[in-house]
Amino acid sequence: MKTMQKAMLAFILALTLTLTLLAAGGNAETLPASEPEYGPDGIAFVDGKLTERFTLKLVRPTQFNDAIFAYEKGFYDEVGLDIEWLDVLPQNVSLAQAVQSGLVDVFGSGHTTNIVLARQAGVNLKIVNAATEDGPDFSQTHMTWFVREDSPIQSAADLKGKTLALTGLGSCAQLWTYVLLGQNGLDGTDVEYTVLSNETLVEQVLRQGDVDAAILHGPKNVIADAEGGLRIIAQSYDIAQAAGNGALSAVGVRAFTEEFIAEHPAVVKAYVLAANRSQVWANANYDEAVKLSAEFLGVDLGVIAGCPYTKSLWVEEDRLKFWVDTAEKYAFPGFETLGAVDVKDLYTNDYNPFYLGELSD
């Protein structure tokens, strides 16, 4: 009798398992584990890391950047990435050009407009990860518009016909200047732009009186304001707030070329994971992130500050669309035709393990 009861129990258990597997779409005899997906480079992304280590080439950061935290806190290492730093870009070579040539692998500092303009120039960059946003706290503000303390310019409405110093055309500084001027009844072409190679020179020519106004990013804006002699006439958060969302003035993005993504899909996935963990860590440990940045860059703690990172773990289309719509509204160079840019072409979440549901933290 006991033997028959045991046999019956075994039969019931086997039947239950079979029905469970069938209900889940599985095979009643075997339930094979999913096979790793190897890219053309022979590398797969399994259990949150690469099956083979890969050396990723990055431009060495010169300011607060998630690459610093990913490197110093071991987030790159734990996903199987080794980092090779390029200290300085060659003269007259943009970051987009450096990525296209293979000099570096990652477009690790820039915005939506940079991606659009690069693609228009034939560099097939694709956004794979979000990054910064703006903050109302002055110490974490994206950009600040300054004039000399003794300047007759009281507001953006007084900038018509004046000279404005910044570090690049087609940049975030120029875009939000277009918006600022438009909000004050002017046109983006109503000022003369003086382009300089770095923000130390931008501040210098303003203090010397060689230009009428200048734009400084953090932490240069905080330092310049503390030194005195300058006056703030606008801040990026306020400009974007008037445009619909203050935080979105600093939509930072991270990108690879489409060719790199096709050749190294697992590497891109590992990078996205490390970058996201780095950004989450920085948001939760901002003071330590500032200190770590100062140590990495070899500068005084007082000259480091940075924007917060988006709380989303993947690229949100609306954030990118805000930039494109704003650029088109104010006829920013390269965006003169309404609807010409399809935001969906700019990004992919197909290599984001959080978006795909492969990881939860």
C-alpha cells in the first residue's frame, strides 16, 4: 500500500510540474537556460558582466563626470571594462570626430543638439544613456550668463548688438542663448558670438572688457561669482523653466557610433550598466562625488561642482524631444526646419539592462 501511495504521489508531482511548465510555455521534459548572445566580437553580457574583458577608450574628464565615479568606485571594473584614457583631444578635433575615427569609443560629454549636428555631419552617433539635468541650486546650475559689475546691461533684453563669449557654436551655451534672447523679444542672431577654447579665457575676456557678456558652466560660474566683479543676468535653469521645464536645460547624453554598437553590443550594455550605477551613486553621495572629482582631477575641492543626474535609468524620449522642439522653435542653426529631426532616430534603449528587465539594480 505504501509503495502504491508513493507512486501516486510521484505521479501527481510530475503531473503538476508538467502542467506548470506548459502553462509557462516551457518544455515538459527540459527547460533550457537562455543561451548567451555573443556579438561579432565574440563577447557576451551574462549576469551583469562581460564574458571577456574589454578595453574602452575614453577622453579623460576635465570636470565633474560620471566616468570619474565609474572608474574610481569600480563600476567599470565589475562589469569587465578596462579603461584607456585619452588625456587631450587633438587640436581642432571635436569629440564627435574623435569617436567617429576610433580615437575614443564613447561620446561621454554633450547634449542632444550635439548628437543631431554630428549626425547631420555624417557621424552616426546613437544615444544609449541619459546623464545630467539642471538644478535650481546655484552650486549645481548648468550655465550662468554674466556681465561686468559696472556694465550698463541689466537684462537679456539689453544684449542686442553686444558681444557674447562662449566655448563653442552649436553648443548648449548657444542654444540656450537663442532661447534667452527669444524670450526677451530678440533673435538668436542679435548678438555677436566670440568663441574661445576654454572657459578660463571666456571669463578673462569678460573681466578685461573685451566682450560684453559671457557664459560659464559649473563650477566656473560659482567660482567667478564668488570672486566678485561680475553680475548675473540669467541662469540656464530659469531659461528652461520658462520654456517648460527647468531641469531639462542640462539634458546630458552618452553615445556610441552605430558601427561600434553593431560590433560590440555586449560592451555597450556593460558600459550603460556601469554609467547608470555611477550616476545613481553620485546622486546619493554628491559631496563625496565632488571630493572624488577633485582628487581625480588634481584640483582644489573648492573649484569642483556638478549637475545632478536624471533619476531615470534609461533614455526618456521626452527629454530629448524637449531640446529638439526648443531648438526648432528658435531656429537654432541646424534646426531651422520644423519636424526635420525624428527624435526616435537619436537613441536606443535596446542595450540597457534595466530597460530590458535583465537587472533591477
